[in-house]
Amino acid sequence: MFKYLLFMANLDLAMPFALLVVMLTTFFFNKRSEEKLKDALQGREFRTKDVIFLVAIITITISAIALISALNPGQIFQNIILVVFTLSYSMLLFIFSYLFSNLKKRSAQIFSLMFCSIGFFIGTISLLEPFLDSLTFSRALSFYLFGIFALSVILFEFKNEKFEERWFIAIQPTALYILFFVFFNLVYDGISIWSPILLNIYGLLLAVLIILYLSSLFTWKTAFIFAVLLTIVDVILVLGTGSMVVAAQQFTNLGLPMLVRLPNIPLRYVDGVLISIGLGLGDFFFAGILSLQTYKKYGKKIGIIAALSMTISFGIFEAFLPEIIQLLEPILQREIGGFPGTLMIIIGWLPIVAWKIVSQNKNQR
């Protein structure tokens, strides 16, 4: 009874639901994107050594960010992270947009109309309180120019008779992201709309895109190896060295969409402050890869069951997380700033895979 009350007291529905939505979204878009991505990547797939190399690169990168952050190098290191991440995210957005930019005339015009409306709307509210600051004019002009560009695309499409991939359609999502990031995060002193609203939107979008992009490179075998290796590395970097927590904090401080933070639902307050839960994009990516590969291997039904199982496992761990951390801190003899999400997720995934493998072996006898 006490454990039930404890579980209900710490229960959160928001983050597990977001995790499930990301996984189901990748199911929906996978059929529409996989063939295009395989063609773009010329049918390449990860081999075992590629997966080992990928996990090694992740480990080295996270450890390096944590080490350099501890040495406090100043603004230069932050600028390097900002430039590298912004270029990487912008290229990923452009690649996906370009692959799907072979829209019919009406669809292309509706697509551009949406971005045209956003440009003129944001440009207008930039001139109003409480969004005024020292760069109000530059911000409004930039968004108005973006809206004019999208409007010109709409007008051009009336005469356009070619419906292959078009850069002027693909560039719009990328340009909007850069405008939002620069003018509402980097150089902005007004009311915050980047964090958490836009930060969460672009974080979840990045999670879906990277899952779809890299999933086309994985096979069932390499996905399994990746899951095991990354979980081991995550446990070491979070509970062992703490490097993952330091790196995550560095990204968060820069306003980069690498962490999704949602309010606890049901709403809970501590000393008048609303409790919120944060989950790194690496954990969304991890869950998405496992669920999508399970979907490809065993079909839609088993894929959904695996996604639900991972969601439930994550939710249960999250509910008892304060008690788990309190139990681990005396053992590790240091303060723990987080818990490996990959471990919470893989514990929900492995039983489904094991059940499916055992049932298949029985049917083959």
C-alpha cells in the first residue's frame, strides 16, 4: 500500500506520453521516408564495427564536453558548440525538407503560405510589448523578409510546371529555425518564448528526424548491439563519471534543443515552484531506434507493444526515481545529478523481444 501511494505521489504522465508520441510518430512517417533516405544514402547500412565506432564517438564527445566545461574555457568553447550544433541541425532540417519538397503545386503553396503567415505574424508581434528590446527592428525586418520570400514562392508556383525537389521550398523550415534561434535565444532580452515552448518543439522535431534518418542505416543485429553498448556507456557516463549530466547542462545553458522539459502531470509544486521533468534527446533517439527496428522486424502490432512496454517501464522508473537516487548515492559516495534513461527504456524493451524470440522458436519446432 505504501509503495502504491509513493508511486502515485511521484507519478508523471507528461514525459512518458511524449516518449510514446515520438515513437508512434516515427512509425507513421517511416514508410514515407525510408525509401527516400535509403536512396539518398545509396543503401548503406551500419556494420558491427560502425556501431562500435558510433558509440565510441558519443562517449568521447560527451566526456570531452564535460571535461572542457569543468576547465571553464569561456565563450570560445560555447561558440564552437553553437556553430557546430546549428550547422548540423540546419543541414538535417534541409535534407529532410529537400527530400520531400517535390510537392504538387497546391501543396507547395499551402506549405509556403504557412511559413509566410508565421513570418508576418512574428514580425508584427516583435514590434509590440512585451517583445520589445534593442534588436526589435532587426528582428521584425528579418521575419518580414522571410515572409516576403515565402510569399514569392507562392506566386512563383502559379507558373511553375516542374514538381521535382525544390530548394526554395526546402529552405523555409531551416531559415525559420535559424531566425527563431538567433532572435529569440542568442540575442534577445524580452519575454522568453524560446524556452520552453520553441525549445521543446524543436527538440521533439529533432528527435523524430534523427530517428528516421539513422534508423535507415541500422539492421536488427546492429540495433541490438547498439542498444546494449549505449546502455552500458550511458550508465558509466551518468552514474560513474557524471559526464553526461555536465554535458546536458552545457547544452541546456546555451538554449540548444537537446533536452525536452515538461511540467509534471498531475501538476506538483515544491515551495511554490512547478516541478518539471527533463529528458535528453539521446533517450528519445534510443527509444525510437529500438521501437522502430522492432516494428520492422516483427510488424506493427509488436512494435506498438514494445513502444508501450518501454513507456510503462520509463514511467515506473521515473515515479520511483527520487528513492532510487537516494539509494544509489551512499553506494557511489557522490551526489547523482540524473539517472540513465537508456536503462529505464531497455528494461521495458528486452522482455518483449525475448518473448517474441522464444515464441518464434517454439513455432519452428
